[in-house]
Amino acid sequence: MKGKLFLFPYTNDSKLVLENKDSIIGYSDINILPLKEQSKEISGFLSPQESLEDSEAIVLCDNISHLKLQPYMKRLSEGIRKNKKVYLSPLMRKVLSKEFSEELGIIEKATLLKEDWEFCQNEEDILFEIPVPVVCSLGLNENSDKFRLQLELYKTFVKSGFRCSAILSNSLGKLMNFHVIPEFMYDDSINLERKVLYFNNFVKDIVKREQPDVILIGIPGAIMPMNKNITNHFAEVALAIGMAVETDFSILNINYVPTMNKEFIEELKLLAKYKLNMPVEMVAISNQRILFNSESKELDTYFLSNSFVNEMHMTLDQDIPCPIFYMADKKNMSKNLHGVIKSLVENIDAV
């Protein structure tokens, strides 16, 4: 398969996938298909009127910007009707199925971007030791650019000569042949204990098959409730992963805020260590800024440019208890991600 692949619509996720298009196998021409209203603000991508006739497939990216859902359903229906492959995440299928229940027959024809691993109901009720270093990427909130950090960290490991297996937090990782968080981790019918045991077996199987030097795990969602309206599922998936595997190094993504002090970082480190069993050794400041919307009771996310963030550095306490960097500063981010490797190597040498 060497045809066109459209990413719909223009979002931070679709832009990131396009930036990493060389990692996508099977498609020779990849581009973003924006919404009609987005075309006034962005350029260099496809026209909103672009037809799917010449494409092989379309990817409906998760609605992280809370856009109208009707255009998503329109593109899905058009793609299925024209016998195109339509990809979407399990989350996006759930959202569309709820909003357009009368269209379930069409929605179910889409191809899910999901992990293929099947758990066994008769797995032993024990936790297996993972014999390689485990590095976790987690976020204080949902939209904190973890996906970008995970891709950059993976590339840093590989370019440094390490075999790295990666389980990414974003389903779009399947387009690049990565593992992603399995669906059973979101299944309400499976209790926490089972999720812990299944995920431990999942990681064990990956390590056994792929024989990596290190395994990278992206933690989906947030690590704590925001308030009584935004519970973030009480960080159940993060909690299950933290109990399923021993983490050697964790990077915490936080959203852009005007100031950052020692006490705040220390509290987050304590939360991650004692609630999630994930020692935070490094903090990454993303380009996303979030504000609580009192009308919708949801978080509005604002995607800041690299130039803005680099010019408007937040005030940082000098005694923050771990390395901290802006993701907008590519050079400094690379330096810190190489620091992850140095730390892991030093720990192995010490043992």
C-alpha cells in the first residue's frame, strides 16, 4: 500500500504525526485535511474541499480541541462509502457512537488503532519481574504533550544505540508501528487487580519477544483529579501501570504556567512516588496552557508556539529538586533526554 493518507482534522496530534511521517509504513503521501474554518488560520496543508477519491485512507484524530463532531462523522461516512480505510482510536469510536447512535453500523466499519495483544483469563496471579530498565512518561493533565515527548525519547534511545520497545499513550502510535496501551486498561468490567496482572504480563511478553535494552511506557491521561468536575478517572490507569511494573525513571509533563516553585514540584514528586510508584526524576514543561471553563466545566487547552514559550519563560525557583526543561527549547530538551540515558547507565554500573 503506497497511496495517500489524510489526517483529519488539524490538531496538535495530527501535526505531530505529520512531523514524524517517515515512521509511518505503507503510505507514500501523508498530509493534513483541516476543517473548513481552520483553513483561514493555517496554510500549507490540503484544502478542506479535498476529495478522498485519490486517497487510500483517512485517520480521524482524537478531538482534543473539543471541535464539532459532525465533520468527523461526515468524513467517516464518506470514507466508508468510498471503500477507503478509516482509522480511529477506541476513544474516538466511543465518542462518535454516543453522539451518533443511529450511525453505529457505519462507525463499526472503521479500523481501530488498538493494541493486538490478547490477554489470557488463566494467566498466573503473580507479578513477573521486568528484567530491563523501565522509563515512564506521565502528565499532570491530559493535554500536556506526552506523545511528543515519548517520540523524542524513543528516538534518543535508538540514535544512542539502544534497542527500545515503546508502549505509547496515544493510539496514533500504532500508525508508526509502536505498541499502545491495551484496551483492557480502559474496560470498566475488568477490576483494578486484573488490570495490574494483565498489564504486567503484557510488558513481560513484549520484553520476551523483542529483547530490548530499555522499555518506554507512556501513561495515558492525568495522574490526579483536577477538581470535582474533572476527575480524570481518578488516575486509575496510571495507578494500575505503577503497580504492574517497577519504574526506574519517570518524566512528568506539566502544562505551561507563569511560575513554577520548589514546593509544587516536591508535592508532585511525592504524589507520583507514593501513590503511583513512579519516581519522577525530570520535569518537562509543555507548550499547552489549560484554563478551567466555568460554563462547560471542562478544561480549555491553548497551544502556544515555540517562539512564544521561548520568549516568555516562566519564573522558576533556582532550587527545584530535579532537572526541568521547556519542550519548546529543542536543544535543551535533547540534552536532558540524553541525561535519562546517562542516569540509567550510571544506575546499572552501580549495581
